[in-house]
Amino acid sequence: MHESAPSTRPLTARRPAAALTGSLSVPGDKSISHRALMFAGLAIGRTQITGLLEGEDVLRTAAAMRALGAEVTQTGGIWQVWGRGVGGLTEPADVLDMGNSGTAARLLCGLLASHPMFSVMTGDASLRRRPMKRVTDPLSAIGARFAAREGGRLPLAIEGATDPLPVAYRLPVASAQVKSSLLLAGLNAAGHSVIEEPEPTRDHSENMLRHFGATVDVEVDGAGRIITLHGQPELKAADIIVPGDPSSAAFPLASALLVPGSSVTVTNVGLNKLRAGLFATLAEMGADITIANQRTEGGEPVGDLTATYGPLRAVDVPAHRVPSMIDEYPILAVIAASAVGTTRMRGLNELRVKESDRLAATAAMLAQAGVRVEIEDDDLLVHGTGAPPAGGGLVVTHMDHRIAMSGLVLGLSAAAPMAVDDTAFIDTSFPGFVDLMRHLGADFR
Ligand code: S3P
């Protein structure tokens, strides 16, 4: 989409004259939305999905599932999927373009690899730089064949296995995308697929598979988990309610913590504990964040979060927390820039292979605002002074939605405005972000 109609949307954020106040809800969870469309496409019957994220990444997944034979419709915010049954997808007639979405591309590889058909996948310039061997290597072991660009990068041609073998794999990196790709492949293999993860990663796939009637056993194994999927289940359509995305909620909540006098509530935020690392970290920093109205909706815990401005202190964020807040480091770094002391975020090597090299992009963004920042091996150190950053620089987003939103929040908190080179990619995960933030009182021009 972006490449056929290239249009950048620069924006400048400045400290608002008044505090940010108000209540809002954020769009649906991106991870759950991708999975809802894919699993519903493998179920028998009609699944209704409420609260699906209608961001560009998820729309790519919807288009891909249609191209694979599922019927996917949308009316007035309600999505319906008529699935094909496990193993029932059909060969796509054209190249599948996954846009900016690593999750869509990697999860879909698991589906394509476990059906006896030929497909080709591509993506935008950001996605074409990202590593795919982390999924194609284990998927080759079940009988699929891949041809890719140097380094296993997209575009990728896939010859799916005729009789996929069950998966037996220990993940070398803690990645929910790789785990989920393998679970999707294992669905169409006879017997049990066993996946070991060194550290627990988001378990939306496991939860949703059970919701559709599959048997998934999870055993705790030291710090990690062993997940066993019973192959070739009959998945039955089951309606899904998608909670608000905690990774999106992070931005308005962070803004409230940083703009003097502010208090902002985000309602209906997903609080799955394997996604809630940022909130644990902010509590350690002394942030005033309260949770009200905790409940379970569609099998996931949700609640209403209120963040109120106040002093913050630096923290040391342990590496074992990375999987539970992998997408939140850029915004945590922005918050840390206003805290008192040096925040060290450990073990961030996976940030180098996100929509951009997020470790480098985050450090560059803060340096542009006059913040003292260092990368030491895989750790990011942010030296906060307790005062607002100087600001006044330019944030280069590198086609990365989370860098764009973090840059805008940085501008709200800094003494001088911050310019962000391109906010167009925000639509991949948080359509409406700029307007919602303006409603709270953000000064974006
Ligand atoms: C996701 C998992 C994470 C995360 C991404 C979404 C998912 O990636 O960064 O935005 O939906 O499974 P990794 O699991 O590869 O770290």
C-alpha cells in the first residue's frame, strides 16, 4: 500500500499548554487480531470477531486469508469468517503481499508450509529486510521447501508439504511469532507437535486454539515451557472479542505520565500477563497507574488503566522481562528520559530485527532530543535527569510505527518541539492515533 502510493506524513509534537485529560479506548490487539482471522479461517463454520484491529497489518492478513479460500466479510466493525477446516486452504492465485507485518508473514508461513500448494510472499521494504529463516528452517523439517533471497529474506517462494510431519523444535530465540507459526503448521500434521520455548512468550495462540476446540498441553520446564499440540483437530467456529491492545495503550498512558498535571484513562486494555511487562516496569519506576474494572473477556483478562503525572525514578529492566514487553522498549526509553537516574534495559538483541533496527532507532531518537543514551552490547542505557529532555530534533522513523508514536510522545514531553519525519506507518497498528491524542490535548501539527 505504502509503496504503490508513497506519501509521507511528517508531524511535529510540542509540549501542550494544558495537561492531557480524558478517557479513550484503543484499537484491538494486533497479535490477537491476526490470530483470530487465521484460526477462524481453519475452523468449520462462521466465526464472528468483535473489536478486530482494522490497521493495515491486520487487513493484510484478512486479504491473505481470502486469497487462501476463506470467506471474510466486514460490516459495521463486525467481522465474519467462514473457515475452510484444518488442511482446507487452497492455493493462492497471486503473490501474497504482507505489507509491513512481520507477524502476518511469519504466522502465514506456518499455514502455507503445511498445505500441499505453491505460494509466494512479499512485503514492503521494511519487511523484505527482516529475517525469515527463524521460521523457514523449522518448517523445512516438516517437509516444506522454500526459496528466498539472500539471508532467507522475502520475497519467498513456498512449496508446502504434502504430508507435513509434526513439529519437534526448541526455539533458539524467545519468539511468539515463531512458536505460533509452528503451531499453525502442526495443526495439519498427524500426531503431536512439540515446541519448547526457552522463556514464556505471549500465549494468545495457545488460548485461541483451545477456544476453537484443539487440545494444547503446556508444561513448565525450568524458566520456559513445553507446548504440545494434538494434530489434525477439528476446529469449530467460535466467536471472538478482541481486547484493546496494551502495546497501543502504552502511548497515551506514557503521555499522561510525562505531561505535568495529566491524567488519562484507557478502557478495555488487554492485561494478559505475558504482555504486561511495561506496566510492571512502570510500577517499579514509581508511576501512578491504577487498574479498575478487571474482568475476563473472550478468554483474556482486561481492565481500565488510569495514568497520572508524577515523578519517576530510573530502573534496571532484567532481560527475562523482554518477551513480555518486547514492543514497549521505545516508549519506555522515552519515559526513562524524564526519570531521575540511569535506566538500563537489558538483553535487547531482538529489537534489532523489528520493523526497524529499534535499538539503533530508539537511541538515535533520544539523542536527537539531547538525551544522553548508550548502547552497551545488547543493553540500552538512558540517562534521565528528572527534567524534561531538551527536544528540538528530528525523529527518523525508518518505516516503524512504534518509533513514530514514541517520537510524538517524546515531543509532548520535551522542552522544545520534536519533528517526526513520517507518521504514515502508525496506521499499521493504531489507526486514529493522532486524532485520539489530540482529543486528550496533544499538540501535534
Ligand atoms: C508478536 C510477537 C512479537 C512482537 C510482535 C507481535 C506476535 O514478536 O514483537 O509485534 O503477535 O506474536 P516476536 O515474538 O518475534 O518477538
